[in-house]
Amino acid sequence: MFDKKYIETLFDDFAGRKVLIIGDVMIDAYLWGKVDRISPEAPVPVVALKKRESRLGGAANVALNIQSLGATPYLCSVIGQDEKSKQFLSLLQERGMPAEGIISSPDRITTVKFRIIGNNAQLLRVDEENEHDLDASETLALFGRISQMIEKGLADVIIFEDYDKGVITPDLIKKVVAHAHAKGIPVLVDPKKKNFLHYHQVDLFKPNMKELREGLKLDGETQTIEEVSQAVAMLQQKLEAGMVLTTLSDKGIYFRKLMPDGEVESGHFAAHLRQISDVSGAGDTVISIAALCMAAGAEAPFIAQLANLGGGLVCEQVGVVPINKELLRQEALKMLGK
């Protein structure tokens, strides 16, 4: 438990922080409707369309979470030169987010995830995307843009938000981590499968259980906290990561941090009982909270507990939505403060 002054001071510290977010951006497109019959053509529901909606998605949803928490996000990514790219930039502008880290390429399309929602439940998702890596020139251009932004003081903390769509490459990871650490900027990672073991010497690495099992090629289910602990220790040694924060779905969250004196601090926090509507975007909320806590110098157990709390809160909403800072503050004071 942490005292209420600690929590209030930390939340106040979020304001004014600058967060550089590197990763795969996309548009989350929603078709909302009502279902009251099954199609005569196939055994599928017929959705009577009521509303269309487009939101910032992927790494841009992390930016929304950062903004909702009171800090300023700076997205760094590569999109296409298509109609959807114009829509993406328009969505950024609507949210008052800077676009100086966004590069457009004629060789890529802008990723769109179409979600069909009937009676407040997701029925189907259709993805329109590229998955090939950026080429060498695109990677160099993106790193150049990132370097400029770091030099301009636009990064108190850096997040790699990887969706395996090719924007993040091993070469980019290596260059950004080296540059960030030379400037004393912490680096956090929300990984996916392709680059999983390329994120060496980052300050915080946040896999979920599926990513942890696949990344380490573990056989079978990792059931107990002891098994999770062993897998995380193995991962931390491989990556030389300062801290690993593993989300365990309905089992909560586990953290393991290597302390400056060589000792290890670790712990497990159970999930808070929630009415789960949709788990989409929960990982984006967790990494956003962790990043701002780390930038503010928060202790590892608090980072894990607040991220666990925030991830659960957004699961109560339908669709991908950012965290509500005031609600998170109230819940933190009630559940974590003494």
C-alpha cells in the first residue's frame, strides 16, 4: 500500500511529461448495429447498421492513453500515401496530437482494423494491412526523425509499441535504445512475436502470457505463479532487461525488477474483480501507465499495481478506449492508498 500523498504527487507529475511512442499505427474502424435475425444466406447474424466510427488505433491508442493521463504523446511511425493516411492524420489533428514523427511511404498502405459490433458485442474483425518490414531507407528516415525529436527534448520516456506490422525493425531497436540510454531516457516495450528477443537492455519489457510462452518457445501452459516467475527470470536474463512486467489476464500481473545492487524485487498482484466487456486495448493502457510512472521515478511495485488497476478498468468498456485519468486516480486512492 502507498500513502495518498504519494499517489496524488505521482498523478500530478504526469502532466507536462513528453512521451515518444514508436510503432505500428492504425485506424480502428467500427460498424455499430443491432442484431435481431440470422441471415437466410448463411448461419451468420445480420447487423442493422446504426453508426460508423473511426478512431486512432495501434500505437496511436497508446498515444490516446498518454494524452488521457495528462501527458503529451509524440507518435513516430510510417503510414501509406493513401486515402486512409489522410484520415489518420485528420484524426491526429482532431485530437490535438503532433504529427511531426509520422512519415508517409508510397510502398505501404495505412493499416485499418474494421470491427463489426452487434448488440454491443464484437462479431467480426477485418484487417487491411502490410506486414513486411520497412526497407533500409525507410528505417533510416524514421530513425532520423526520432533522433531529431529526442534532441529537441520531446522524450522523457520512450515506448516501443509493436504490432508486428513492420515499422519496428531490429536495426531501429538497436539504434533507438543506444541513443535513448546515451541521453538517460528510459525505454519501455510492448512486444509482439517477430522482434521479441531483439529488445536488449530496455528498462521495462511488458509481454502477456501468450507472448511470453511463444517468445521463449515454452511447451504447454504456464499455470502457476512459480512457473511464470521462472519464465520471466529466463527472459530477463536473455534480454538484460531492467524490469519485466507480465500481464496474466484474469490472474493479474507479475513484475520482476533487477535492482542496482544486483538483488531482485518481484511480486504478483491479483486482478481486481471486474465486469469484463472487451479486453481490446488493455495492454496499451498498461504500457502507458507504466511509462509515465517510470518517467516520474515510481517504485516497481506501484508501477505494477497501478498498471494492473488501469488495465482492468478499460476492460469494462466496449471497443478500444483510453483510460480515464480521474477514474484511475479515484480507484488508486481507494484500493492502493492508505
